[in-house]
Amino acid sequence: MIKVGIVGCGAMGRSLASELAKVEGAKIVGFCDVSQERAMELANSYGVPAYSDPIAFVTHPEIDAVVIATPPFTHKELTITAAEAKKHIFCEKPMAPTTSDCLEMIRACERNGVKLMIGQVCRYYPLHRAVKENVASGRLGELISLFVYRVGGGFSGVWDVPWRKSRAQSGGALMEINTHELDFMRWVGGEVECVFAHGGNYVHSDWDYPDCAFVSLSYRSGAIGLLHSSQVSAIGGYGCRVDCTKGSILLPSFWGEGAKMVVRTADGEERSISMDELSERFPHSPVWQELNEFISAIREGREPEITGYDGMAAVELAEAAYMSIETKKPVAIPLVER
């Protein structure tokens, strides 16, 4: 049985706890938050102790692994401290606000022989996975272009907290939100060699980072990618288009109403796959799947499907996009030596 402590008892911590409690071979043994009240509320519902000192908590002798669901600017210190205490680590995305921070986290885990998995949960959503499978199968030929858009109107409800408005603390929208899309685009298209982006802050004057951007990716394969990241839309939307040498994929929406995938070959053969149809293949929630993978990797002594290097690569693409917006020039990848 892997004894797990969860640090961070906000919206993400609650979601992760709910699904981790269903994972075979895992046992939640404590919750920690700088708000003692918030930690106690969640801990009481699971019948485990509550703590308010995150650094002490991630080194607790009764814990085998930690789930880090705190703001991004805290991830580096918590991860390195936990690794040095020989704890396995599941860290929410974005991994950290900078690529160099991510590399320090990876090195600490490697030195101490512990597992590190990053919560790039979109890899476990049925339609994201279906796009990956269709492109990787080769049935549609070689990838030519990948366009992803995720647009909304800013943070609201439980997500509207001060640290999300600071790039130093959250990583900004391209990290706090779009590391999901940047990870997905790298997962589908392969390694990226250059990033060129345009953007600015148009609506949210209390944010110190762009609220709308277009990010162009040049893949090593020669394929091209484009991300539309926006928090200025009154309508919103989340979908993608993929063009390959022998066919194309259209997703009007990744989830919610209209969630489906249309695949059409170059010779005109077309099929439409609904979310319901795909969900039959994946009866568990995406969050359960990622946490089950983390626990399985620990028990089986192998690397998890989504490594620290994957988490760092998504942060690196976002950081390169910010650099490109600021300099108005393309930015070569990698930003740091591996």
C-alpha cells in the first residue's frame, strides 16, 4: 500500500483526493494546506490528520508519496524537499514557472531515485487520446499541421485568486492554462525546434502577462503547429484541427456539447466518433487514470507515462512563447541544456 499525503487543499487538491481515494494500492494518510481550516475540512472528510506546514509535511516519515496541488511558484521547493526525503512525487501542472526550475526538480528526483510525474491530465481525456492514436497509427499519413484553440473569458469562481494574476507565481495563462495544450501538441507532433509568438494584454489590466496570444510551433519533423490562447472571449471554445498527408481530423470541441471527432481520408471516407462512444473505452475519469498511473509506476518500479521531462517541455514552450512575444523574434528550443 502506497501511503500518500496531499499538499494543497483548494479546488485541485479536492479533485485529486476524490479520485486518489478510488485508486487500488493507494491510501491517503494526510492533508496539508497553509490554511489550517481548509486542511482540517478536507482531512476530516477522509478521517485523516491535517497539517499546516507544507515543508514539514512532505518529509513526514509516514508518507511514501506526495501529491502537490499548490500554486506553481511553490512547486520547486516542495518537490526538491520531498525528493531529498525520498518521497515519490505527483506534481500538478504547470510544473514550475521557469524551465530552469523544472530542471532542478528533475535533477533532485534523479539524485534521490524517486518517481516524478506531472499532472498533464489532458493526455487521459478520450478525444485527446483519440487524436494521438489516429496520428501515431500512420493511417492518415505524415503530420502536416496541428491547430489547437482554447479560448475563454478569464478566471471566475474558485479559480479567481490573486496568485493567478501574477506570471511569477502562476506562470501566466500560457502556463497555468495552456501547458495542457502545449503538452498535447508536443505529444501528438513530436519535439519542437522553434517557437514564434505574438500576443498582448488587451482586457485584464490586473494581469501582468498576455491574455491573448498566437503561438506557432516548428516541429523537428517539418510539421507546423499553431495554438490560439485567449482569455478575452465572450463565447469561448476548445477544439482542434489536424491535417496529414492522407487525411484530416476535426474536433469542434474536446468536451461538453458538440464533443466529437470527425476523421476524413483524402479519398473521401469519413467517420464521426462521439464522446460517448470513446468513453466506453475509458470508464474511469482522466484524473483517476493519471493517479492510477502514478501509483502503478511506483509499485512496478518504472517511469510514469508523463515524466518530469514532459512537464518541463510544456513549460519550456510557454516560456519560449513569452520570450518571443517580448522580443518579436523566433526562439530556438531547447532553452536549457538537458
